[in-house]
Amino acid sequence: MNKLFFLFLLSAVLLLPGFKRADIQSDLIVLKDEQIPVIPKEFYIENVIDERHDKSAVVWSSNIPAESNPPAKRYDFEGGGFRAIKGFIDHNLPKNRALRPIIIRLKEFRAGELILRDGLINGDVSVVMSFNIVKADGDTLHLLDYNGKAKYSRNGGLLQDIEPTLRHLLVNGLVYLNTWMNKQAATNINLAKAVEVTFTDHAEKTEEDTIYYLFKRPLTWDDFRGKVPQSKFDAEVFATIGYNEKTTVTNGAINLELDIKVCIPKNDCWVKAGKQNDYALNHEQRHFDIARIVAEHFKQRIRAENLPVSNYDGPVNVDYLEAYREMDSLQKQYDAETNHGGDHAAQERWNERIDKELKAIKSLSH
């Protein structure tokens, strides 16, 4: 989650025009319309939510501390502070609903004024906005924050004199959002609009304990390095499937790279002495082949998915578990129907079935 903060400072002291007197007019502040100097190409504002701690006003004005200091006076925008701010955004920022929907959470919009003894009024303005994207499933995701600040000084006068300062901070927050979105749209995973999947078949350059499936690299009896257990069978292998995942974002799309692993640990393969023959080795090789076929079925399931950008891992995990169950079922079916290789006719039927599927897989890879 990216959290960026922006500090906007006007000139160190702005001397706003006005009458030279210490009292503040009780006028409401009219927030003027101003066309925001951007046309968003990556987002639109779907909604603005008021999350200010105190929603009663936008300006608090008080005298310099004294023994009997009256309570601060409060002033607001005409029509209500939040209503004026939301209306300003709605009126002045183009809204293209084909783009990404953004929700603004208004955390703070406050000006604090201090009336000095000489009649000069110093003000500090703070505007804090949180920007959140609305995902396809309706959930929102925090993207970044804008934290704008400004100082001003004025010699009394009309309260309306501070309106440009308040308005410029609001505009700067929206310009900041637009700048960030333009820079991040192509590469930020939280802004991605689609998921594109590519597959590779994992193979180690230097073979050690684990054998990764390659058509040109069949099993040999030298691969059976495990300790022989007490068993009624002559040999056994433990084939499995898995995957590594890598994600990058390019041109607003998540590139999901799945490196598919079909493998057998040599230390989990064993054969009894005197039982090494070509027929038995073929039976064990077919267990490895079945795992490779199921891995291809796993790819096919994922290709058929319309993976959501907000949770692409969910369907991939479900498809993987389904593939693992399929592999376990096929391995048991294969051993049951061939009587663990003892039924030669059934073994030949499975050989033909497996070879047919492997041939189809090879044709897809060329």
C-alpha cells in the first residue's frame, strides 16, 4: 500500500487585502468556481466523503491569549463547508466514468486564525485528503494522501479575502492526485485493469536431487536413490506438481508469470534389488507422465479464467488444488487398472492413452 504525503506551502507570508481593523466580519465564505487545470485521463471522482473530526466550520478565529480570552469564532463556506467543497469538485473536475473510480475522504479542511493586538491576523490552513480506488468487487483500496498547508496574514477586512488561499489548496490536492495517477497508471499493481498470464515449464540447469520433467529426459534406474521400505511392490516414485509465481505490471496490465514444476525427488524413488527392468521402469515413468499431463490441464483451467485484478491469486489457487486432486485420482486409477503394472494388457492401454496426450502437449509447445 502506497502512502505518499504532499506539503504545499504558499509564500512564507501572504498579506491579504482588507480593512485595518481587528474584528472579523461574520460573512460566510463563498467558494468560487475555478476550472481545475487538468483533464484526468486515468480516473474520475466517484464520491467525496466527509471524515473531518469537526464538521462545524472551516475557519476558527480567536484573539491572542489573554486573561479573559473569548471563545473562537467559527466561519464556514456558504451552503455548508462540505457541501461547498464537494460541489466545487463535482462542478470543476471532468468526470469520465469509463476511467478508474476514485473516492476522496476529506480528513481535514481547517483554517486557524489568531488576531494579534495590533489588529494583524495570522492564519494557518491545513487540508488533508485520502484518495481511494474502488475495485471491481466494490471494495476500496487506499492509494495515497495529500497534505497541503499554507500561511497567510491579513489586516482584518472581509473574511472572503482568504477564499483564494482555501481554494488553491483544494485545487492543488486534485492536481497532485492527477499527477500521481498519470505517473503510476502503467506500473502500479493497484491501478491495473487486466491480468495477462504466461507459462514456463521449470527446468534446473544443474540437476541435483530433484528431477524436473523434460520430454528429452526420461527416468533411469540411477534416479531411484531412496531407501527401500517394507513393501509388496517392486518400485515406487512420487511425482508432484507445483508452481512459482512472478508478477510485473506493464501498460496497466498485471503480467502473471507461472513457472510450472513437475518433479520427482530422487530420494523418494526406490526399487528393490534385482527388479530393475525396462517394463518396470516404463510403469514408473508413466506416473511421471501423468503428473505432466495434469500440469497441462492446470494451465488450461487458468487460461479459461477471467482473472480479476483484485484477487487473481484466488482462482489460481483453486485451480491448483483441483489439479492436485485430479493428479491423485489419476495416479490411483492408473495403479488400480494396471494392478501396479502386473496387468500387461491394461498397462499397454494406459501407455497409448498417455502417449496420445503427451503428443498433443508437444504439438502445443512447438
